[in-house]
Amino acid sequence: MTSASSTRPLADVYASSLSLLTDLYQLTMAYGYWKQGLQDREAVFHLYFRRPPFEGGYAVCAGLAYVADWLETLHFTEDDLAYLGSLRGSKGAVLFEPGFLEYLRQLKFTCDVDAIAEGTVVFANEPLIRVKGPLLQAQLLETALLTLVNFQTLIATKAARIREAAGPSDQILEFGLRRAQGIDGGLSASRAAYLGGADGTSNVLAGQKFGIPVRGTHAHSWVMSFEDEEAAFAAYADAFPDDSVFLVDTYDTLEGVRHAIAVARRMREQGHELAGIRLDSGDLAYLSREARALLNEAGFPNTRIVASNDLDENLITSLKLQGAQIDTWGIGTKLVTAYDQPALGGVYKLAALRKADDSDWEFTIKLSEQLAKTSIPGILQVRRFVSEKGQPRADMLYNTAAPLPDKLEIIDPQDITRRRAVRANSDYRELLEPIFRAGQRVCELPTLEEIRQYAQREVHSLDPSIRRFLNPHTYPVGLEASLHHFRTDLILEKRPLRPA
Ligand SMILES: Nc1ncnc2c1ncn2[C@@H]1O[C@H](COP(=O)(O)OP(=O)(O)OP(=O)(O)O)[C@@H](O)[C@H]1O
Ligand SMILES: O=P(O)(O)OC[C@H]1O[C@H](OP(=O)(O)OP(=O)(O)O)[C@H](O)[C@@H]1O
Ligand SMILES: O=C(O)c1cccnc1
């Protein structure tokens, strides 16, 4: 497996069963449901986040390819079952009885799963994934789905912000593996960074597994391994005459640029062009302007200037304002660790249960002292209304299990005074699409390259006021009015009237 078209990213990387990639409580609840005979009661869960990351106005949805792969390969191997059978509670009693292990051995995934396509811009409270199926199974998925979606969505969003700052024509190279949070923190970050807007990665395993273009320069140690800097550059050019980017700041940056130019002249005599130089310390605005002037004067206007050193979208914005002459951004730590917000707080909440007599749905709600944390009941769909030019205007969450009124009104769940009437005949698209039906994959997922291009179109379709970093405009996401009223009634029903 070597290409970006892989639809088995998890199995390709880890090879074995990942069914135990979960919190213990999913399995203890599963056991409890099984003991109570509740395992097959039909349930609906939604996966969503409550606030876009980085105090931004949007997120770029990512991780679905991993989710689909995880679900498709979900089964308990003999090793998994032996391990579960060995688990003991605090008093030494066996946690899971043999009958339950046998149940897990026979378990076949039979849920319906709908999801928003990777690369789509998404907002708070919107289900990115909806799972409908037997309670035991649907519950069992929670942790894996969250870990797979939260991280990649976070990193794809960070990459989209970095792309926003760098502009459409600069190159963005992801250099994060050395500072990433472990192996998968590096590998899935490289995937998500590319999906969100990076052009390449230094992570060779990510190149092999996902087909991401691999790129790089050289380290200071290369320069330090030679008698002098010019000799080091010449030796590198000898190895890679058409792909040399010299790191010029080991001793003195502008002297380094002069040494690079001297070697570039000799390369040109041999019919080769110096691809670029890299700045990795000092005042990147000043040094890049000086370097550009030196390169241009020497006849190397096409030699690229790469910058690295703790960069992120804010520094890139600042450097551009300072007139920096940088056309390639090498970004590591702050991209792959999502430095300023290291986790997306996506959650997975039960929203509907089939009534005990199997007749109809009973909608469920999790209350909270904070309205923002109170869940949304229903079997939800997200309808995105778009302008004639395809620009998103507002998103409406509605309950597919209830009839939609003719006149649609959207109410902000945080502020019921913020309402919008939907114009008749507005164009829209439904964001949640079928991925599994009765446990079977019913769609082909796009390649990583296709997702990346789609993500760029998605981000660009947003108004700049939503894309900006500082105090972005809040994109309107609301509940369809009858869902809002139903939810309010349910909150009132569940919340006891306290004595004053
Ligand atoms: N013109 C600039 N405006 C704002 N920040 C800058 C500018 N130039 C560089 N920076 C940032 O300032 C921070 C400090 O850079 P500087 O090179 O002084 O220190 P350093 O990281 O300790 O260097 P070294 O890599 O040599 O240890 C880095 O995050 C760098 O990206
Ligand atoms: O700064 P980041 O965005 O994480 O980008 C990756 C960094 O990794 C490399 O150096 P490293 O940090 O290992 O050493 P250095 O600081 O001495 O250059 C490279 O030179 C970059 O500076
Ligand atoms: O190729 C590079 O220049 C590179 C790779 C990883 C980290 N920093 C820089």
C-alpha cells in the first residue's frame, strides 16, 4: 500500500485489531446492557464539538477515513477476548463472564452511520457523525470515534488557518514529526495538515502511507560536519544538484546567503539552479528581505526563501505585514501539536432511544448548568443553506424523525432572540451523508488529494469575516424552530422545579 487513495489508513499502519482502542467503561456498559437484555434497543448518538478551535470561526472536518476503516474492521480477535477475559475488578472478581465474551466474539457491526465529508467546514453543535443502531454497538464506538475525529479535525483546522495566513501561492511544509505527540500524533497530524492545506511533509512514513509529497532541506549538523559552510553547501549540491535548499544560519545568516550564492553560481555553470535557502533564526522579516536582495542582485530571483522557527498563523501574518520575503513556510511544533489549543472538545451524546415496546422514538437529553453543554435531542440532519454562488449562509439542525414545517425558521440555541427565517426556495445541501447501512459500507470515500482540494474550496467559500483570526464573526447555526421548542419542553420536563 503506497498511495493516497488508501481507504484503510488504520489497518495499513497498525496491521492488527484496534477494537480495544476504547475506554474500559464502554465495555463495562456493553456488558451491563447485555446482562439487562438491552443490547439491541435501537439508539442514536451524535458526535459534535461545542466551540470551534483556536477561538476561530470554523473547523475543517477530518478523520472520517480512519473512522470508516475502524468500523469496517471492528471485531474482537481471540487475543482481544483473552485479554478481556483476564480482567479483574478491584476485589479480584472476573469483569466479563464467558457468555459475554462469546457475544463479543460473534458481534457483527450492524449500525447505520451518517457523516459529514472530510474537508467540509463545520461549526459548533453540528453532528459530524450520526450513529443509529443497537445500543450496545453504538455506545461501544464513542471513544474511538472521538479520538479519531477530534485530533484530525483540530490539526486540519490549524493547517487551514496557516494556509489563510500564508495565502494561496506560498508553499507550506509540515516539519512536525520530531515534536509530535508520539507516533500517531505525528502520522495522523501529517495527514490532517496536508488535508487542511499544507503542501508537503518531512514525515517519510506519512509520505509512504498517504502519498503526501515529502520535502526537506538539511540540518545545521550538515554544515557543522564540513570544514566550512561553503564546502558543506557544495557537497549538498553535489548530492542533489536540482533539489538543494541550503540552511544559511549556522554561523552568520547573511554570510551564509553569500556562501549559498557562491555555490549557486558554480551550480549554474554545471546547468543546475539552486532551489532555495532556509532561514531558521533571527529576525526573519529583516533577514529575508536582505537575503532576497542579495539573491536578486546576484541573478537568482527564482531561488526560494524558506523560513522556519516556531512559526504559526499569527507569526506568518505578522511577518507578511513586515514585508518579509518568504515564499515557503516550514512549520512543525505549533502545527502538529495545535500548540495554542491542544485538544478539540468533541463529544458523543445519546439523542434518541427506541421506546421499550419498540413502537416509537423517545428523545433523550443531557442537561447542564451551562446551556451550551445541554445536548440536542432528535435524529439530526444538518441542512446548509447556500447563496446562488454557493456561499454558505446558515446551517439548520433538524430532527429527521419529525415533519418539517413549510415555513422554516432557525433559532440560535445560545440566544433565542437570534432567529432567521429561511427564504422559500433557498438552495441547500444536507451535510450528513450515508457511510454505513446495517453495518455495510455504502459509499466510496474520496482520496486524500480530493479531500484536500475540496477543503480549500470549502474554506474559501466562507466569508472573510468568518475566516479572520481576531474576533471572527459567528456563522449562523440554529435549531429548526420546532426542534428548538421540543428541546425547550424536554429541558423543562427533565429539570425539576426547585423551591425558591
Ligand atoms: N520579524 C519578526 N517578527 C516577529 N517574530 C519574529 C520575527 N523574526 C523571528 N521571529 C520569531 O521570534 C521567535 C524567536 O526567534 P529567535 O531566532 O530570536 O530565537 P530562537 O528561536 O531562540 O533562535 P534559535 O533558533 O537560534 O535558538 C521565533 O518564534 C521566531 O519565529
Ligand atoms: O520550529 P518548528 O516549527 O517546530 O519547525 C521545525 C524545527 O525543527 C528544526 O530544528 P530544531 O528545532 O530541531 O532545532 P533548532 O531549534 O536548533 O533549529 C528546524 O530547524 C525547525 O526550526
Ligand atoms: O527538512 C527540513 O528542513 C526540516 C525537517 C524537519 C524539521 N525541521 C526542518
